[in-house]
Amino acid sequence: MKKDTPPQQLHLPVLLDATLAVLKPQKDESYLDLTAGYGGHASAVISATGVPSKAVLVDRDENAIAELRPLEAKGVSLLHTDFYQAAAQLAQEGRQFDMILLDLGVSSPQFDRAERGFSLIQDGPLDMRMDNRETRTAADLVNRMSEATLAGLIYQYGEEPKSRAIAKAIVRDRPITTTEQLAATVANATRWGKSKVHPATRTFQALRIAVNRELELLESTLPLLLKIIAPGGRLAIISFHSLEDRIVKHFFRELTEAGYEAEFSSLTKKPISGATDDVHNPRARSAKLRAVVKIKTKRKE
């Protein structure tokens, strides 16, 4: 089995300073990172709390889990699973946390490793799985879906107005097995013009979301977070495209706009944007951070 090549650059955690500002880690507090990645956010939070044994780090990427092992040796608990399964397990165990972070982005090492199939820049197999234990890849979708279904997927998850033309071109050019092939097919089916954004960007996003069931898992996980956040606990979520952000925005609005009965208060009246608050990290351009705090427990009936 071919091993992943090393990432081209170190992973810079997105909106780190802003995340620490809303989470406000205090000594001896507990922390749950549901998408720990390579530990950038987690290391900073754990350093502030001083209690690795009260931290649980989750990721479904085996490479990320391998990078997090040194933290496990210091007492941190690791869970190699997706954030929905982790939240469900912790809720069943009756666990609660003072801080919870959900960073929904694809990590830099995932993009930078051509073998993972996420990148438009480097040629690699058309994979896009965040968890290599899953069996369905982007190549399966591209080569097996009907033209109509593929067009619908690209339109729904990529918000791509030219989805029909792209799907038609994909079906015509099958089989497509590499990222370079797919990017070229999409580019040929559209007029790139003067835009700096590659015309296949939305198509790649749509396939990645579908392969990893990203929106489905997010919608299923959010209600579980209410069971595992402690009174006074802070919940922060970083999203990277409008589909994710819309789900988070509506969920937080329901939590905070219930008047006197509201159990949560907003910590970010407007989302904190990576384009303005993390200008030195190019991967943060589309990032938006929203956060809430649990202000009281639900009244007993």
C-alpha cells in the first residue's frame, strides 16, 4: 500500500486567535475538538487549560490521528471516527465539556497530498475520502451516476450554475480516474474567462461533500452538541462555504432567539471572517467563525 507523501507545508490552524478569544479557555476546563486535524487549535487550548486529561480530540483521518499520538501520550483521549459518531458516543456516556470546537474545513495536509485526491493543483487519484476506511470515492460518483443525478449533485452541493453542461461533459469523457482529468473536463465544458478561481472548484466541492456526507453529518451532529456542552460552556464552529454556514447560522439563531427561555447566548453577533481576521493564512479566506455560550440549563417540567 502506497504511503502518503509528506505535506508540502505545515498546517496553519484557521482563525486561531479568534477561536481562542471566543472559547476563552481557563485553567482546569474540559475541551472537545470534533475535527482535531493536526492539533493546531487543540494544542493552544490545552496549553491554556493545563489539563490534557480533560481533552478529547476526534478525527476520521488516520493520518491526523497518527500526528495526534504525542498528545495522547500526555493524557489526551483520541477518537478515530467522524464527529457525529463521536458526539453520539460521548452523549451516551453522559460526558459534558466546557469548550467544543467544530472546524469543518479540509486540512492543508489533505489538500497538499496528491494521493488524497482533493487538490485541483496536483494530479492524483480521484478519491476525496476523509476517512480511508470508507469505500465510496469521488471516482465512483463521477463514473457511475447518471448525467441527471450528477448534474443535480453538482448544482446542490457546489452551487454551480453550469452543472448540466459539466455533467454532460463528464459523462462524455468517462472513465475519469484522476483529479487532472476531471479538472480538464470541467474547464473544457465552461468558459474560464478572467476569473482567478478554477472552473472546477465548485464541482470538486460538490463531490467532496457527497463522498464524505458532510452536510448530513453536520445536521445530525448539531442537536447532539446540546447534550454534551456544560452550563457556561462555549461552542465554536468554523465553516468554509455557504451551505455549511447556513446550517450553523440557522441552528444558532434558534438557540439564541428564544427570548427569556433561550438557553444560549451568541458570542459572535456577526460571523468572524478569515478574510479579515486571518489575512496571513490563505486557506482562511472563506472561513467564518460563529460561537455561542450556554447560559443556563433547561427548566425541568
